[in-house]
Amino acid sequence: MLHSALYTGIAMAILAVQRRRAARAVGTDAGGLADLNRQIRHHEVPREPEEQAAVRRLVAEQLDQMERARKWLPYWLGAMGMVAIGLLVLGAFSGSLVFPLVFAAGMVALCFWVLWMRRRSLERLHWMRRALQHE
């Protein structure tokens, strides 16, 4: 339980630092950043020029971050596949395939979910970029 609390604390600290960095890059606070992200998710184009500039910076920041992460995506997917295959092989040698098959199916579902969410995020960001260019 102590390890879980420690890892949760570390993950929360990393997320807080990332949000603070993103808010600073956009020129707003954490609450404003959440509101701008909500506007992007709901395809709401801001009317005020300063808000439009903040959304432009946020879209550029997120697209840049996703572009940098894109080069590591095949390695991550490959590692997840190797873990699933390794567990299937271990299950075949031990004679119990139930857990390895469930784990492999879950791993495949997770990988497809990550790819789907990435595609949705990219579509939303590109939509907002085009909408802001026409404003």
C-alpha cells in the first residue's frame, strides 16, 4: 500500500508539473487551461481575441507534444506486444492459458484505445487550428 501511495504521489507530481508548464506556455492558470481544453473538446471557438490567441498557443503546444511523442509510439506498442507475447509463451509452458489470454486481449484493447484516443485528439486539435485560422 505504501508503494501504491508513493507511485501515485510521483504520478500526481509529474502531472502537476506538466500542467503548470502548459499553463505557463499558454499564458493562463490551471483553471483557464482546463477551460481552454474543454473548448477544444467541444469545438467551441472563442470570440475574444486574447482567448483565441491562448487557444492557438495551446493547440500549437499540444500538437508539438504529440509530434514529439509520435516517434516513441511504435516502441511503446512493440513493448506492449512483447509483454503480451511473453506472457502467452509462459502460459503455454506452464499449461495455464486463461490469464495470459485475458491479459493479451486486455493489452490489445489498451493499445487500440491509445491509438483511437490519439487520433481523436489530433482531429480535434487540427479542427480547432483550422477554425481559428478562419476567424
